[in-house]
Amino acid sequence: MLSGIITIVLTLLFVAVWAWAWQPRHKQSFDATARLALDDDAPPQAQGDRESRA
């Protein structure tokens, strides 16, 4: 009985979080967060720079 209640509560919690995440008002912030890993402000270092300091 208790395990059934826990299952129902967790399922409802999952559906609530899923519905919150898929709301259109969150799309812009999620897209910006997804691009963070691709946006690199620092220019890449040349391999010669790293070897000359060693």
C-alpha cells in the first residue's frame, strides 16, 4: 500500500517537473544555457605557446 502511494506521488512529481520544463516561457533561458558550452570567449592557444613555456 505504501509503495503504491509513493509511486503515485513520484509519478505526479515527475509530470509536474516535466510540464514546468516544457513551458514556452522557459525556452529562451534554456536555449541560452545550452549555448554556454559552445560560447568560448577566450581565443584558443597555439600549441607552440604552451611548449615554449615548459
